[in-house]
Amino acid sequence: MKIFFVNNQGGGYAETLDVADGMSIKAFFDRQMPNARADQYAIRVNRNPVDSDYVLRDGDRVTITPAKIAGAIKRAVRTALRWLRIVK
């Protein structure tokens, strides 16, 4: 079956993937993110949070986003200040 996968880590990307019938979201996460811990990510299916035992269905849209992006707020503030020409 096919699902649409959106990975928001780093540069991010989206693609349609084939997955086995009966695959849980946990098994999918482990396959796609082998060195990552699920508790450090927001994992959603069709824009809704799901339990780790959720079984994927044909056409599901899976989104995996880091729960914390190191330095993101600091960079955003610096960019805004630069835009306002307060700092270089």
C-alpha cells in the first residue's frame, strides 16, 4: 500500500512510499528513523497525533517533525533583528 510521508527534519522532504499491509506507525518510524527516539518527535497521521500501535492505511499522510529544533528561536530572533537593521 502507499502512504505519503513528510519528514520535517533538517531540510525536510516529502515522498510517496510503499509500506507493508498492517505496518504500525512505530514500525514505520523505526524503519525511516533508525537512530532516532520517537519521544523526540511529533508524529502525526492525517494531521492527528496517533498512538504507537496505530496501523497505517492506504493513502495515510504521515508527518514526522522534531519536537525541539536546537537554536531555532535564537536564529529567528537574530533574523528578525537583522531585518529590522538592529544588529548585523
